Amino acid sequence: MVRLEDLSRTDWNEIQLRPKEQGGSEKIPISALNCNLPNSISDDIESLLSIRFANTSGRIIGFRGSDGLFNVVYIDISLSVYRH
């Protein structure tokens, strides 16, 4: 939970500049997903962002909306949502 707290206090510029291993983001193309997108995700979304939140075993996967907020689509603790 400490990592999630840290992320919640970090601005997007810093998250984008950090290495993915240190709480940065990684862009994941929709074609790399191993599961279907929820129906609520519009067709104009071409990729999602993956952010590590629990050492190396947890990812929050989602996208930034037009309002600048991060919309969580998946919480992946088994590293099975996309090809690594």
C-alpha cells in the first residue's frame, strides 16, 4: 500500500519520467492484451498504461481520461493481463 500512496502523490510528468521498475509507466498496446477489454472502453483507446505497484508482482493497468484522471481497467497481480 505504501507504493500506491506514493503514486497517488506523484504528478504525471514524474511518473512518465521514472523507469518502469521505479513506479514509472509502460505503454501497452491493446493488441498485447491477453484478455478482452470491458465494453465501457471506447474504440479510440489504442493503448493502456501499466504501472507497477507491488515490487515486481503487481500492475495497475488503465488509461488517462480527457479529464487527466487515471481510469483503472485491470489490477494484475498474476502478471497475466498482457505479454511481458
